[in-house]
Amino acid sequence: MWNKRKEEEYPPKAGTMPSAPANPIKDSAPMSTAPAASHFSTDMRGHAVIGKSVMIKGQIFSREDLTIDGEIDGSVELQEHRLTVGPHGKLQAGVKAREIIVLGAIHGNVDASDKIDIRKDAKLVGDIKTARIVIEDGAYFKGSIDIVRPESSKPVAPVAPVAPKPAATAASSSASAAAASVPVTPLSGELKR
């Protein structure tokens, strides 16, 4: 709150220069177009679309969300982004993305690091590897499903092997302490104290 008032005071002092009318016009144009546009585009995710009349044979790598309504023969890879296969989309491809929504058809193995959603009237033939899955009524799926744990649970695994080592040493030291307090019986059956 107080900083805003201080910021408001500084521009009028800088505006008292004699060349102030010429500079704001030149400064405001580049600021409003280039820096603001590039900053805005990095914050907002882009979204690419492959239309239903497009046919691609080969590999697709994307750094933004992608909707495919055409035909793809090859592989599709979107690291940390969402792939949507539209109702007219047909993929003969291996697919790898963060999240996959299927409204059309995929024939190939699918690797979704977060979630896959197979909607009504969609068709998927292939093996699925994902953390979460939704298959709606009316969807067709043939293949295997491998549910993987999210990456956040991996750091817990190294802690578990460390715990048995102290438990084993604690068990052996408590066993030796218990053995020292128990009287020893000779093999002949007589008890000596």
C-alpha cells in the first residue's frame, strides 16, 4: 500500500524532463507490444490444433497443448502438456503426454504421466501407462493398464530401506541384552547358579 504511493511519486519527477513528451510515445509503443506480449505468452499456455483434413506421417513434438482432429501415423510427444484427440482424430501412433483426453481413436501404446480420459464413443487399442485413468461408459478399450505411482512418492522409498538397518541392530542389541539376563542352563539338566 505504501509502496504504491512512492511509485506514483517517482514517475512525475522523471516526467519533468524537457524531452518527456517525445520519450513516452517511443517508450510506450515497445513496452506495450514486444515485452508485454512475450511476457503474456509465457504465462499463458498456447494451444495448437491439427484439423480434421490434415494427415501427418512422422513424429510430432510439441511444447504446448495440442488437439488432433486429423490423422497421425507415427509418434506424438508432448512433455508436460495435454493432448486431446478430437472426435474425428485417428492416431496410429505411440503417444506420450502429461494428460491425454481421447474422443476419437488411438491405435498404439499410450504413456500419460498424470491422467488419461477415454470418453464415450472413443476407441483405444494398446497398452496404457498412467497414474490415473477414466474410462466412460460406451468407450472401447483393448490392451493392458499399468498404474504407476506419482513421482512425489518416490522419495519415500529410500527412507524405508534405511529404517530396517537400525531396527536390525536394535533387535540384535536387545537380543544380546535379553540373553545376558536369562540364566544359562547346562546341557546335563542341572541348574547351577
